[in-house]
Amino acid sequence: MKRLFDLILALLAGVVLSIPIILVALCVRLSSKGAIIYWSDRVGRNNTIFKMPKFRTMRIDTPALATHLLTNPEQFLTPVGSFLRQSSLDELPQLWSIIKGDMSFVGPRPALFNQDDLIALRTQYGVDKLLPGLTGWAQINGRDELPIPDKVQFDQQYLQRHSFGFDLYIIWMTFVKVLRRDGVTH
């Protein structure tokens, strides 16, 4: 049922959001050099690597690290990058990953391929068995502000509690948090 829900919602969202998606793509193209979409190597279910698309918010010479590991991440942002991140519009291409089946709407956010500490903790607590999500329990409880052990603790709570109703609650709270821009550092 979760897969069917994800598929239907992703297709509907893609249609409803097609104009904003086109406008964001134009803003990215006109404001900086490089591709409109950035394909990031991410860790999916059972620690398999998949390519996750995002609208590019960083310059093309940015090191392939998690943003929190960069010394001065602001120096790498494109002119529209900060706005896209704060509004979460950079995440819209991930609808493709949901349609493809690499992601779900709700689950732990997919780790970067080189976030060994996060991957190891998720594996230790069985969180790696979940399909990663566009949003998740950790996202609505702190997002970028959470240290890795706390993120994994929220991911583990989701593993224990996940249900259709809980997913709907997380999706609703995600909209609230995005509108308020809660928990966004860059």
C-alpha cells in the first residue's frame, strides 16, 4: 500500500508542481554555470548506492561532502542556492526517485555515500532496511540541526512506529516545517 501511495502522490505532485519545477529549473540555469540537476550518490535500502537528483544549489567546484562538513558552505552556494534550500524547492526532482522506487515520501533521509558514521549507525540499528524518504521523522524533529546519533535515534523510532497514519502525520508536519523554515541552516 505504501508503494502505491508513493507512486500516486508523486505522479500527482509532479503534475501539480510542473510549473514551479520549470521555473526553478530556469532560475538554476540562468543564475550559474553547470547542470540544472545534480545527481548525488546516496545510500538506499540495504546500503545500496543510487543516484538521487536535486536542483543544483552549489557551484560546480564544490567538494562532494555533506554540507555540514564544509568549512564555509555559504561560499559554494549559487545565487539562488540559499533560497532553494531554505524553501526545500531543491528537493522537487526527488519525485523521480520516488516514482522509480529508490525512495519513498517518508523514511530516513538518504545518506551521502561517504557519510560512513551515519551509514554505520543506521546499519547497527537496522534502519538500513528502510527505503529512504523525501522527508522523515528526523526531518521534522530538527532537520540539519541534529547531530548524527540523534538523527539515527529518530530513524530508529520511525522504524519501530512506521504506519500509514504516522507517514501522513510526518508529511503534514513537513509542510508546516517547510513553511516556517524550521531547522534549516543553509
